[in-house]
Amino acid sequence: MAVILSPLHRADGSATYTKNGYSVIAAINGPVEVQRKDEIPEAAAIDVVLRPANGIGALLSTSLPMTMTLTSTMVAVSPSGEVVGEPEADVIKDALSVHVLAFSSHGKLLVAESEGSFDIDTWEQVCDRAEQICRASNVEAPDETGDLNMQRSEENSLESSLRDIIEEKVTEEQRWREGLR
């Protein structure tokens, strides 16, 4: 996995994410004037435009304050029924179903796009696997009271990787302050 912040010099903020031979380039420009028909006077608006193969909107390397971030992943179900997180191209080609899910840093499922045939049990396995990848949560079986025991493992999650990358960028950009002391 490789992440580069601010690769596009003419954008207000940008990032490149590369994994398994695939790259996503994201950029943000703003602020821009909201069209009158879309204006909500008492709220700020963020307009996200998706352009496959050209990038998506991102706020990582801008000065805009954010209350949350999001992480997303792809999960495939192999012909044997195995749920494969972040599958390679050959697995995707032969898969019974392919799913893209995105989670907020608050744990909410934001996006779920699926293609192929699957049942509700498979869907639940897909959701659990995607959440493990994005948020590193491990859901255990219910205890004797029927409650689910959630264990958080920050290792290897996209969310923790994103946090580490942002912390590194902030530290790097704040080094000038140490020179003033």
C-alpha cells in the first residue's frame, strides 16, 4: 500500500492511494459558489463528483476542518463461497459477487454497492469482512446475555493507516514551528 499526499499541485488538496496494482487519485478544489437551487443558507455544502479512472473528491490535504473521514474497500465472494477482502483481478473475474463498502470514522456504513448473486448470510459476512478491513473491528459471537462483544484491533486497518498518514503529514508541516522556539 502506498499513499502520497498532495501529488497534484494545481488542486487545493489531493491524495493518491495505490494497492494491489490499482491506484485512486483524489482531489478537492474550493471553496466555490453553490448554485442557487442547491443553496442551504444555514449549512455548508460539499459536492462530491465521482469520475471513474479520474479520481474522487478528498479532503485529506486541505485546510478544511473535518468531523470524520471515510475508508472503503472491495470484497469478493469466490465460487467456493470464501469472502475475500481486497481481491486481486483474477479473483474478481471469477467471483460470484463483488461488493464495495465504505465506512465513516464513526462506524456508520456509508456506501454499499454490489454486483452478482448472494444471499443475506453472505451479505452479512461481506459486511463483517469489509468492516474488519476498514475499521479493524472483530465481531465475536453473542455472550450469554445476547450482547455482541466488539474488540478493536487498530493494527492493519485502513482507518489506522489513514490516521498514521495524516499524523505524519501534520508533524512534517509543523516542523517550522520548532525552528521558531
